[in-house]
Amino acid sequence: MNKLKEKLNKLINGHVERITETGSSTFSTCDYRGWDKDIWTHRHSIIDKLIDLGFNVESAVNHGVLDVTITANLEL
């Protein structure tokens, strides 16, 4: 279980870094490497954590693949 938590936290931290630099980031449950069972199984926890960190999170299913877009909460 610790390896799984470490993997998912690494994924989240990578997106946080990217959002800090560029303002947004995306991930999918399937990419050029294939399906990632852990991301699919724990997608709700990943999204909840990103929302708890103050990011805007949108998701859509395209051709059976969940695509998630994360953006910084920009106050205008």
C-alpha cells in the first residue's frame, strides 16, 4: 500500500509543479503506454486531493478514456 501511495503522491506532486510553472496540467487514465490501473482505480482520490489543494479540476470521457484537466485557481 505504501508503494501505491508513493506512486500516486508522485503523480500529484508532478502535476502541482507543472501547474505552478504553466498554470495548468492534464492526465489521462490511458496514454501511449496503455492503461494505468492505479490511476483509474484511485481517480476520485487523486481528483479530491487536487481540489483540496485549491485547484480547479474538470474531467471528461473521450473514447472510453478519462481525461482530467487541472488549472490554478486564478482570482481576477
